[in-house]
Amino acid sequence: MAFAGFLLQLVASSQHPGTTPPNESAAVYREYAASGAWTMVHLGQFAGGLLVALALVFIARSLPRTGVAGALAFVGGLAAAIWAGIFAVQMAVDGFALKAAIDAWAAAPPADRAAAFLVAESVRSIEKGLSSLFHLMNGTAILMLGLAVAIGRTFPAWLGWFGTAAGVGYILGGIATAHTGFSSEASQILSAALLPGIVFLFGMAIAMWRRRDAPWSAPARTVTAAVALG
């Protein structure tokens, strides 16, 4: 599930316009207005994000239910569910509302373009706020699960420390996004968190697969089979 989610996110994001710095609104909006695949790109990103969120929930279910590790796993699973909800709203704003506002700006007569631009900027600001919260909750989920893995003795502790590092990075990236929007500074922090996050997710997927006969794995196998059957 983690592999499928990451691959879907990668494929969808590769079709997203991205030659202009995201904080340069006017130039970005012209690029976005010309995109014919905008809606499908964001539907693909949402589907990929949902699969990753489900993978995090299954990681939480695979961890101890008692003690400190159990408490951390519970918080991590809850945070993953919350960020999936935030991400759904963000994709609705970015994938539909923002595109509609940008298309209206691009098609507006000269006398109305300034007002239409301000409307698009307002929608963009909402998207930035949602993105900040998404990264904060994503970081919280991965941080809590990483710590639970590191101290839970169910899976290799080193995987947990990768998750911990990724979680801290995403939280810092969310804070940077809140202050600077889609800036190069925020992007650099989030990019640095990506590699340890991938190691954690993929490493946990492999470790859980090796322990697939454990009682907690039955729901994951059921959902995976349902996804595979489409």
C-alpha cells in the first residue's frame, strides 16, 4: 500500500506544472490556467495520499497496544487519519476551487482582472494554510509512529529513528510553510524530510510483510486485496 501510494503520488506530481516558483502568483496562475490535466493530477495525488495514510494507520495497528509505545502508536494513527482529512480538503481547494478561480481570472476582461486576481489569491492563501496543517499533522503522525517503533521492540529500532527524523522535518516544513508559503526555504526542509520518510515507510512495509501472519495483518491484507481488485 505504501509503495502504491508513493508511486501514484510520484506519477501524478510529475504532471503538475512546476517551472515557476510557487510563490510568484501571477506567473504561476498563467501556468496553471494552461494545464489541461489539473483535475486528474490532483485526484491522483489525493488517491496516493490516501493510500499512504492507510499505510500509516496499519503501521499504528501493528505496534504494541500498551505502555508508552502503545500511546505513541495511538496518537500516530489518529494523526494520520486527521491529516488524510486535511489533505482531502486541500486537494478540493487546490484541485477544483483554485483552478476555477484562476480560469475566471484568465478569462476576465481587463477591467475585472484585478478583482479576479484577488479572489484567486484568497483561495491560494487557504491552500497554503491547509498545506501547512497537512505537513504538521503528517509530521506528527510519522514522528509518533517512529518513536513507537524505536522503543516498541516489534520492528527494527533503526526504522523508528528514520521515522522520527522525517517527522521532525515535516513539522518544521509545516511551520515554514505557515510563515513563508510555498517558499524555497519550506521546500528545502520538506525535501530533506522526504528520504528518511521513504526509508521509514518502505522499510516498515517490508518488515510488516515479513510478519504478515501476525493477527493485526488480516485487515491490511483485506484492504490490500480490495485495492488490487479495483
